[in-house]
Amino acid sequence: MGRMLRVRVAVVLTSLMNVPQWAHAENAVEAGSRRFTVRDSVQMSYFGNIRSSMPDELDDDGITSPDGRLLIKVTHRGVLPEGYTEGTIWLFDAADAKRSINDPGHETPRPVALAKMSAAANGGLGLSVLEAGNTIISPRWAPDSRSLTFIGRRGRVNRQLFEIDISSRHLVALTPPTQDVITYSGSNTTFLYLAGPDADVQAERAWSSTGPDIPDVTIGTGVPLMPLLYPHFNGYAYGDPLLVELWRVDRGHAAPIIDTRTHQPLRVNTTYDSTLVSASPDNRRAVIISRAAADSEPAYLMVNLDSGLSAALMQSSIRQFQFGGTGRYRASWSPNGALIALTEVMIGDTQSPRRCVLAVLQLSNKDAQCVVEADEHSRNLIQSVNWTTNSSIDVRYKSFNEPVFVDTKVQSRSHRWIESKVKKHSANTPLLLSVRESLNEPPVLVATDLVTGKSRQMLDPNPQLAGVALGTVSVYEWKDPHGRLLKGGLVKPPHFDPTRRYALVIQTHGFDDKKFFRSGYADTASAGRALAGRDIVVLQVREPQAAEEESWRDGVELGTNVYLAAIDRLSAQGIVDANKVGISGYSYSGWLVATSITQAANRFAAAEIANSDPATLTGYYEYVDTPMAETAADAYIGARPYGKGLKLWLERSPSFATDKILAPVLIQAGDPWHLISLWGMYAALRDQGKAVELQYIRSGEHNIRKPAHILAHQELIVDWFDFWLNDHEDQSETKQEQYVRWQAMREAKEASVKPPLH
């Protein structure tokens, strides 16, 4: 199935600020403890720049200053009831930390909150995978260790370039608030950056159908539905060209690089997933990624900063972004400016080019050597590429879903570049900051002395969880009808009673067994630990990969059969009540869930689908006049809905089997795009008088990011499953209206299955 389908965002908007009464201490099962809630989940701090998405951790923020004296680490958290995301840069003194590590009697030094940034931002569909609407990204030290620069959000969607003086703590914005800074390069007093479209304006008008810049009458032939309805819609922007300008900050003054041919600011066509700028050591040239035309492959480009003129850096394209596999584009100049280390590049014959993770380019003759060839089975991502001399490069990798980094050294030997797989740390290397966490252990920051090998906890960003009953999560394995060994996370409620059979909610879309389990794969369609707090067992499923090409059969083979096998095993073990099973999904797994509740209707007592296209005609027709049209039909159904193909749609599409659905269905749409995609299923259920609830967040997105949106979204999920599976109602006054609706749905549902009176 096309990647865009997997990124598709897979109804009465409730109050965003409901306080869950279940969370109150007086309702706790044991004295001195209370149960984990959605509010706890939203307000948890997490390290780094990505909460739950791929690629994992785009920028390492555990950065040591060039003089080795200081280190920084970034945290983010949701703030309620204000509803914004707060980022903090924490400053550590290396000497103090080192003393405390090696002397147990030495008090652990408290880090300094060097800078805080707050904003409520989605990040946008094209950007959500890359920076997730966080407020601090890409922190970098000045060469003299006296200042730090970073991209941040200060009360706006737009990102700005900021600089903070370490000694005075003075913070200054280097770029105007009306620009969106996408990426930057440089140090000391000179910086280059790519300025994207004004994100604040884009966010404000994203769902405008009319306006002074929108023609009242237009020819819509050949235009997809969503851009026709919403001309500023950027839902397809993830891979589409992005027009940016190249700007320079010189001694605090920002100005565009001027193209001497046009006498206008230099504009560059790039893409959201391949933005890069790298200045040469003399600040006279820069490498960027650009597309020569809308339909051409992105490639590295050399820009002369004096003239604004540009030319292809080499005759090859870059590797295209793939989830979890590529997407870190780096161009690092040697100190003498004669060589450039490039990542994710295609080298060699155009018919069969070599896929290269790291290459070194000699600028004088444009000769490029592939140092590290791509391994189809490796999911390592290059974190950073830094020259130590003109013949030596330090490379850092980040393994997919792993908390640690791997350092290697690339050196020139006999005119060949060779990578050494092991790089020994010197005695002068001060500390390694790493995040320690597990399924049941919230993340804490640990510092390790690389000489003595000793470690000590430096920062617990979530002390508020100390008195919270979290329940337990363990890795759970089972087999499907094909004998495939499957893995997921089994979440048990606090004070789990092995003699009791619990209600079960299956959460879909993936499972990470190395991180603290909070809500699930993402914040969309998941509320894992908060559900467990309502005495519901949760199984977070890692679905298997398709053995061959994506097919309409995947709905059953990768979804329904997998889920039913898990239910049967958990029931046989006496853990769950097979008559009280719910299931939730979004994006790609929304289709799997829709298939499951139609193909095995009597196995599910409640369901939730969010931000998905569950193979409906409404959703399919949105693809018309986009490159995904044929892919969508082939993957979901196996044919287009005409002639003989229509018969296949009637047989295979969940949208034509809604009459079989027995489970009450909660449908959640994060923006107008997803509301249209999900409307076909919602309307069909509503038209038949079935139990269905619709929640609509007008200004959300596919991966829900804003804390207020997450709270409303997940609170409704928890209440929904608790009502239908446990027959429990939250007694909060703000929720009385929803339970009146649901009680009426339940009464109508029960009446529909009773035999008629004679």
C-alpha cells in the first residue's frame, strides 16, 4: 500500500478540559496511591524531540560543549489546562556530575533550566513526523562554548532561530517571528537558514474555503477534492515540493541571499522530508537539497552565497525518505573546504546506482567514494557527521528504536576512505548522557563516566508519578493461524487479580518494547495505561509485515486473524473475558480494525477508529487525480469500483458491510480531511440506527499533538470503552450529556436484538 495511505489520517466535540474524576485520590484503590490517567499521560515529560513517531530522535540533544565543561539535554511535556507544549533545555556541569558519579557521598548536582519555550502547535502533516510540534529542536554549541543556538517556538507555530548566552542566560531571537525556520547551519556570528512559508498564517487559513486569495469561480478539472475544497490544504505536502528562501544572519541581522540574476531572494524547491543547509568553513558556499522541477528527484545543490547562483553538487539524487530507514540528510565540510561528507546518496550508473549511507566527495574533480553502502536489513540512522581533521571523520549512528548511539571513525588510508566500526573514547571525554527507561520505568537521565564506567541518575523529569499506581506492562507472545510468532505489550491494571477475567482493549499499529509504555504506539487512538487504570487489560499489538506486495488480503491476514488469535489465547489463560473485547486503530490500522469488526462482528463489544480511511468509497474518491488513486484501489480492494470491480468492492470493503457491525463504534476525526474520509462509515452506521459516536477536532491533524487535543481525544476513548465493556460511568458533571447519549444508544441496541413480542 502506498506510504501516503499509511500516513493518511486514519464527532461531537467534547470539552477539552474535562477533569477525570477517576483520577482523584479519594477513588484510589489503595491509600497513598492513585491510578494513571490521561492527564498524567499528557503531562509526562519525555526526553528529546519526538514523542512517538519515526524516524526516532532526529537530533541528539545530549550535547557536550566543545570545551568539555558543559552538557545539555532537552525535555518536552504537555501543560494543562493551558494546553501547550513546553520544552526545556537543561544545563549540566560535567565536573560536578563526574564527581557525583564517582563519589556516592557527593550530592547529585541539580541541572539548570537554561531556556524554556512554550507553544501549541501541530507541526503539520508534512512536518509532524519530523519535529512533532515540539518547541525546541536542533540545539548546537558555539565553538567557544559561550553560547548555544537552537530552533524554537515561542507562543507561535512559526519556528525561530534563538541564541542564548550561557553565562548571562540572555536569550535573543536571531530571525523574525513572521518566518518559519526549517533548518540552519553556522556558528559564532554567521548563520544560514531556510525560511519556509509563514506557518502561523498557514495554520490560520489551512481550512479556509473562501478568502481574498481564493477565486470564487474556478475550473476544478484535474484538481483533487481536498485542494479544491481547501486551497491551502497541505495534507499531501509530505513529499511535495516546498518553496523556501535561503537567508543569512550576520552579527544579529537577518537578510536573504540575493540571486544576482533576478535580484530577488534566492528561492529553492525542496521537500519537507529533505531539508538541509550546510555552510562552508569560509561562509562563501553552501550545500542544500533541491528539486530542479516538481517531478524531478531531489539532489544536493551547491550555492555561491556571494552571487546566489547554484549548480548540482554531483550527478546523482538522494535516497528517498522511508519510515524508519532513511531521512537524515547531512552534508559536512572538511576543515579546508576541499571535501564534503554526504549521507543518503545514490552513486554510480543511473541504471543501477549504489545506495550509499555515507559518501565522501572531492570537490576539485567531483569524485565521490561510497564509504558505507546501504544495508537493506539495517535500520540505523546517521545522527551526525563531523570532521576532526582533513582526513578523519567522526560518525554517529542512532539505531532504530534504541536509546543509545554508536560512534565510528572514517579515515583516509592510501586514498581510500575506511570506516572503523569501533571508536574508543579518550580519557578527556567527560560524560555520556543517556535515557534509561523500560516498559514500566518512566524515563530518567543517566550520566556515565566513560573512564571509570560508573553511572548515576542525573534527572527524573517525572517525580509526580512516584505516587501513581501504573499497573504493569510485559512483552506478550502468541501465534496466529499461520504459525507466525507475534509480539505485543500486555498492560495489566493496578492491583491485578489473577482470579478475575478482565475486559480487553486491543490497541493496534505497533509496539515498542524498549520505551516506557504511556498511551501506545502514538497519542492517536490509544490511551493504554489510562485504560488500565479503569480495570481494562490492554494488548498493544505489533502487526506482522506483509510477506509479499501489499494486498486487500492484509486486512484479514495482518489484522483480524492476528487479533482473534490473541483474544483466544488470553481467554484460554483466564486473563480476559472474551465477551468484553474492544479494539482501536488509526491510519493504516483503522482499515484493519474496520475489517475486523465486519469480518468477525460477534467477537468485539466496542470499537474505535480515528484518522483513517477504512476502505470507503468516500475516502477512495479523495485520491482521484492524485498519484495514490490506483495504489489505494489495488491495496484495499484489488480493483477500481466500476464494472466487475464494483462487485469486488461490495464483497471486500468494510464500508459495504456496516450492516454486519454489532460493536458500538467511536469515530474520531482530527481535521476536515479525516472527517470526510470517515464520514462514509459514520453516516452508514448512523443511518442504520447503530451505536456510533463522532468526535471532531477541527484544528488537529493525523498524529494528534496539541496537549488539549490529546486530553479530549483520549478521555473520550477511555470513557467509551469503560462504558461499553465495564458498564461504568465517570460521575463528572461535565460528562453527563455524553452518558445520556450512550445510554440511549445502549437501550436501542438491546431492543434491536430482542425477539418481537407476540
